[in-house]
Amino acid sequence: MLDLDRNLIRSFVVVAEEGSLSGAARRLSASQPTLGRHVAELEAALGITLFRRGRRGYALTAAGAALYDRARAIEDEVAAFRRVAAGSTERIAGTVRITASAIVSAYVLPPILARFAEIEPEIEVEIVASDAVQNLLRRDADIAIRMVEPTQLDLVARRIADLPLTACAATAYLARRGVPRRPEDLRDHDLIGYDRETHLIEGFRRLGIEVGRERFRLRSDSQIVLWQAVRAGNGIGFAQKSLVERDPLVEAVLPDLPLPSLPMWLAMHRDLRTSPRIRRVAEMLHAELGRYAAG
């Protein structure tokens, strides 16, 4: 019992939180067989069954639920230990893990980080491309770039800027179908939008244009898919104005369309403020993303 491998405890916690081996594998960047083996080893060491296995995944048993809070506390303590250790280092070298939305991770960060690598070649960067809110308290990431204001008490957050949104389409599409001059003209165009999300439908209604999900000829809840669909000429979509201005294949349309802005925040755990490495990356990101937002 005293010699339990901490990796077994971490695997137990993540499988419990994700409810499946596949979800835990994605979060830990590990294989499902490895996590399954960890759970089995922990159950054998403890002499109890921690999960009920079924088609819907892994559900905690009563015994597993009783141990989860203890295991979570161990993970939090280890994470706190690592944060303090990371914050104590004086070298401007090592790894910094950044989480950001899929669009920012794929199209905004790479050129910024390429320039940064020339200035700080000893800093390695890991990017977690996710639209989910990562938990900085558990060191899923060192720095988070979020489109919502962080509310956790142990986080330090700085507002970077507000990202204007714009309607846009490929130049090739506009040459073929014409440029809309008024919001009502969108009725005569192919639209690109979300599949299950309702933000665009609600936005159209605020403009007095009633549309349903079926009005969007191409639908996806992936930001990357939507952006590539716009670039390929599938129709009119909606994207960050700064992103549109940097792409030679895409043009903004209906500049007076009253679209909301996306607030962009940079957050990190308080314990990491003393790390020169992480502070250096955070300062760079704040400045570079601010310039990106300004166009």
C-alpha cells in the first residue's frame, strides 16, 4: 500500500473524471491498454473494485467513489509541489505548455512562436489545441489563452484584447455569387455555420433574420473545419477579423454587420508567476496577441 505507484493513482483519477479509457487516454497522451492496466493493477493492490465497466464507459463503484476525493487530493498536492518547483527555477529554459482554442492554436500561435524561438531558443513549447477550458490548477497547462474570463481564485488573468468578428467569404466565392451589400442579401447566399451550437442562429434573429439550422448549407462545430470551408469557397462564414485580414484567399463582407467581439484572456496559476521561463512566454504572448487583435 505504501509503495503504490503514483501513476496508478493519476490514471484512476483521470479515468474517473473522464468516464472512459478513451477520454483519459486523450487527456494523458497515453494508450488505452496502459490506462486499463493501471486501473487493474490498482484494484489488485487495494483488493477492491474501483469501476463498473459497461458499454457507456467506466463508472465508479461505491468503494471507488469513497477513494476518489483522497486520490484527487494527492494529485492536487503533487501539482502544487510542481508549481512551486517550476516557479523557483531561474533558467530561461525548459518547457512551457500552452492551451488555446483550435483556431488560435493552428493559425495564430505558430508564426508567433516561430519568431519567439529565435529569441529564446532554449524554451520548448507544447500546445494543447482545445476549445474546452483546461484546468490550470492541475497543471494541464502552464498558460491558458481563453475567450472567457477565468474565475478560479488561484489564477492570475490579464485581458489581452477584444477580437472583432466579421462575416467573410473566399474571393473565389464572391466572384461567383456576388458580394452581399445588406444583411438581407445573406438570404441569397450559401452560409457556413455551427452544427449544434446556436450562437449564429441567435445572432441572425437579433438582426431580424429568422433562420434555422438547415439554412447553413455546411455545418460543423469544429472551428478549423468552418474556417477551411470558408477558404475553400463553400459560402459565407464568420471569423476573427484579424484572421481574415491575414489570409489572401478570404475577404471580409458586410463590415457594418453588428457582430459581437470575442474577449481574449491570458491566465496562469499564481504559483508560476516567479518562473522566469513561464513569465517570459506569458509576456511575449500578451504583447504578440495584442498586436494580432489590433490587426
